[in-house]
Amino acid sequence: MIGSLGNISVRKKRKTKPLVLGRAGERIYQVQIPIPFPLKTVNVYVIEDEPLTLVDTGVNSENGLKKLGTFLRSIDHDITEIKRIILTHGHLDHFGLASRISALSSAEIIIHSADKQKVKEGLYPLKQCKEVLLRNGIPLPIIEKIIEYWESNRSLWEPLHHCTLVNEDTMILFRNFTLKIIHCPGHSPGSICLFHEKEKILFSGDHIIEGIIPNPVLEIDENRYSLRSNSFIQYLNSLKKLNYLPISLILPGHGSMITDLKTIYDSYYNHFKIRQAQILSFLNEGQLTAYEISWKLFSNLSVMDTFLGVSMILGHLDFLEVQELVGFQEKGGKFFYHLKNKRPVRFNITGSTA
Ligand SMILES: [Zn+2]
């Protein structure tokens, strides 16, 4: 956009500095969009290059749309100029506004194929989800409140019906550089990281965040006896995958950018070890459901935190089961976990950088 002074055109001097000025001339900006959740903001990235691209969007809200529009104007662009939206995963704080932005700009929307259904339907398959939560000991009135809470968030996202689907190693082309898709399931089945090989920058979505341990959110998988996928095992494998990349800067979906991946990994693995030791010590007293363990760990959970807490505990129980430290039995339609053998626990976390 060019400012005009009589018949002399002058380019406005920008006040907004990019987070990254790439060698190919691309500029990457971070915009923090407010969200009505404890994390308070989500990071949306504007990649100013050809085509003008967003990474994630925030929730569907007037406030978010306004904030993004104001930011784009500060770099001499407009929402209608966005040509492409890449979604790191199908959680509503990341994709909720994509449909409206695309309606204003005709932007192409890109998401991993494993989260295609999520952005179309938003809510979990409720019947199966109810079944899994009941099996893991959550009382029915609390499950009903969890479902009510999900439904109350319905205005925060618009369904996406026409997305371009990508998979592992798909290259997203810009004028003079590419972003490589790295499939990192765990936090959600279709979580992706985007790797800018030339600048060694990783857009990590919610796969890696500083100071927060990403939740391996419970996902339905009707092909498994447990009726759910082993999200935490997948998450650990996805962490290992990034170990081999020469990353110098991480641009996460929430919070500050990260330059020291090893410190983050060490903090994650230490946290996992502590959680698993706590879970094992509770099971040492007798068999428990995942919900009962969540009460022992956090005595006063909100409705949504009950779901996330049980998701996290089930993830660790899956890991401990693979390590042959715990087993479970079905009694009266509920899964009760027990210590498999009472030998001293020796932690050997797969993929630890330690
Ligand atoms: Zn997420």
C-alpha cells in the first residue's frame, strides 16, 4: 500500500518490526490474539511473502478479527489480501476464525488429513466419548457437564468444509523458500510442525510450548479395546522426531519463542518422570480408575480440567503399561489400573535427551 503526497508517491515507513527477517526477504510477524481460555492468547503468525500466509487464526470472535485486521494494516496489508492459512492442528483456539478470514479473502486453508474431521465437526464424537469417560470412572453428571461445556464453546468456531489436506513431508511453497510439514501427532492426531529449513525455524503449534506441558488429549479410536488412541505414546514419538532437526528458533502456538530446545525437552521429561512416580505411588495403595487418580493428584478440578486431567493420566498409564509396570482390569464396565509387579521403579523414558 503506497501513501500519496500530491503527485509524489512515498512508501510509508513501517513501525512494526518482524520477529524474523529471512534471507529470502520473507518477514515473519507474531500477533497475539485473545482467547477465552486460561492461556489467554494464541500466537498467530503472519508470513509476509508471496503468497501472504497465516499460521493459525485464533477463535471466531469480533475482537480477534479486529485485532488481526489492525495488525495487518500496520504492515500495509488487509485481511482480504491473505491468500493462505496453515493450521497447526484442529483445536478451536487455532482454527476457529479460519472460515471467516477465508470468506473475506478466499484464502486456501491447509490442515493435516488426520484433523480434517475435527475442523468440520469441532466436537468429539459424543456417544463414544461418553463411553470412554464412563469406562475411566468419570461420573455421568460430570460427563454431562463436560459435554455441556464443549457445546457452550460452539460460537468460537466455524466449521471448515473445504480444506487442502497435507501429510508428512508435504512442502509448502513460498516465493524463495519452503516450509516442510512434520507430522507430530499426540496433542491432536493431525498436529503438524512447519520447518523452515533455510532459517532453521520451527513453527511448533501446541506440540512444544515453553512452561506448559502439552496435553496428550484423549481421542477416540474404535479399533482399540480401550476405544481411545494412545495419544501420549504418539506424543513421545513426535518429540523424538524433532531431535534430529537442526532447529535454532521455535515459534510456538502460545507463549514466548524458544531458542533452547534441550532445556524444554529436559523439563518435559522431568515432569513426565515425576507424574509417573506419583501415579505409581497411588497405585501402590490399591487399584484405581484414571478419574480416581486425577482426584488424588488434583483435588479440585474444574469441569474442563477433569477431562484434560484424565486425558493426561491415561497417557501416562498407557506408557506405564508398555513398560509393564501397570495393568488394568475391567470391573462393572470400568477400567481399574493396578501395579503389575512391585519391583522398584526404574525410569527409562524413551526418547529422553538426558
Ligand atoms: Zn491445541
